[in-house]
Amino acid sequence: MSTRKKAPRITHAERVIDAASGITKGELAAYYASVAPLILPHLAGRPVALVRAPDGVGGELFFQKHAQHSEIAGIKLLDPVLDPGHDPLLQIDTAEALLGAAQFNTIELHTWNATSRAIGKPDRMTFDLDPGEGIDWQQMQEAALLVHVLLDELGLPSFLKTSGGKGLHVVVPLRRQFGWDEVRGFSRAIVDHLARTVPERFVAKSGPRNRVGRIFADYLRNGFGATTVSAWSARARPGMGVSVPLAWEELPDLDSAAHWTVANIAGRLAIGNTPWDAMERSRTGLRAAMERLGHLPA
């Protein structure tokens, strides 16, 4: 394992990376510097994937989960035993590493649902509500609340964030009780239940053709090696939305999943991670919820 110590310098800071907003590479780096105290608690200790955009939003994107030939300042390289057969996984624990990623043309930061110290046992379960063609924002809001109600009935506290794109993310903090297969299997059972009980709103199959007029509650984020965009990450989409934690009671006031952007996020920073303050003390085991849903691991 290794960590580079040299402070990164942002080159070509004046280059516009999003024509829709006019945001430059330097401005994105400044954004990440400003939110480092907020985003690092979500990144630190977890394998991270980088979405790099050398040609900016609209150009070719590169999804990087493992170390490659070019080293990024500050990035921690994890023990290869964590993901056998691959180059080392990456981890961002410091502001230096965060800015190193920005210098390397990273726009998005995605994390695993487990920490690198306990990579075999997820400590959260994530549902990425992905709207199909024809779904409007009000339907997305209603769908998120339906998921929240179901999880509450199962005895599972859940936390909400915008995706910064089109969808919403519902996150369930877990005690490290089960492995990846069990957590992924149970998350699929929850989505299957939603699709059976509210078929006009939810679908359990991925793919654009399967979710026309409906929402796919993506449970695939709960498999080994899968990632979800981190809270406070910018998105490599026109306008550069930001994924932001929010309280459930705030949901009706939002106008889209990209309500906050790199350009307008300053007014939200004082609230920061407060909506998720209870997450750590809300970690819950899954066995009782599995029993309630009639789904027990083999």
C-alpha cells in the first residue's frame, strides 16, 4: 500500500469542463476543496471509483476502480488481496487525495457499500431509484416515499439523498452481519415486493425498455464491487448537479434530483451532513426484516 504526499497542482484550471454551466476545471477543484470536510466522511475508508472526463462533460468518460499506470497524488492504493486478480483498489482519505483526483480530470466519485477493513460485509444497502421514460419528478418523489414507508415497516431506518442526475438514492445503514450475496439477495427481494405490490410504479428489471413509465429501484448497487455516487460528488452531466444528503421532510420542496449544482451549492453547505446525523447510530441488522418479508438467506 502507498500514499503520495506531494500536494497536487491544478493544471489547465481555466479549461471549461461543462459548456452548460461554464464551470472550469479550476472551479470544480475549488468546489471539492470547499466540501472536503463534508465529502471525506463518505469517502474515507472505502474503496472508491473515479469517473474521469478528460474532455469534459459530453466527452468520453472513463470509469476507474483500480490503480493504473499513472499515479494520482494522495490516493491510497489498497492491498490487492481485497479484489483478487486486479490492480489495487483506490481509496480517498484526505483533501490532498481529493484534489489529486480533480487534477486527474475526475468529476464523479463513487464508493462501495463496504469499508476496506471489512470488505466482505457491507455496512449499508442502497436503492438507486432510476426513472424510466415518461416518469416525472412528482412520481419520483412519491416513489421514494413509498420505498421509505416499506423500509420503515420492515424496521429499517433509511436516509435520502439526491443523485445529482435524474434519480434519488435511499440508503439503509447496516450492522456488518451478512455478506454481499445475502445483502444483494435481500435488496432484490425488497424490489421484487415493490414491483408486485405497486406494479404501476415499480419494475424489478433493469434496462430502458423494461421501465418505460415506471421506476427501477436498482438493487444491483449492493453486489461486490458495485458502487454508488458519493454524497457531495458532482455529476458528469450538463449543469453539473451534486448528490446531496437531505431529510425526508425536505423532499417535497425539491424541484429535481439536480436541485443543487456546483454553481449553487454554496447555500447548502452550512446544513452539510446534518440530515444524516443519525445514520451511525441507526445501523440495523437484517434478520428481523428478512423474516418480516419472508426472505431468509440460504
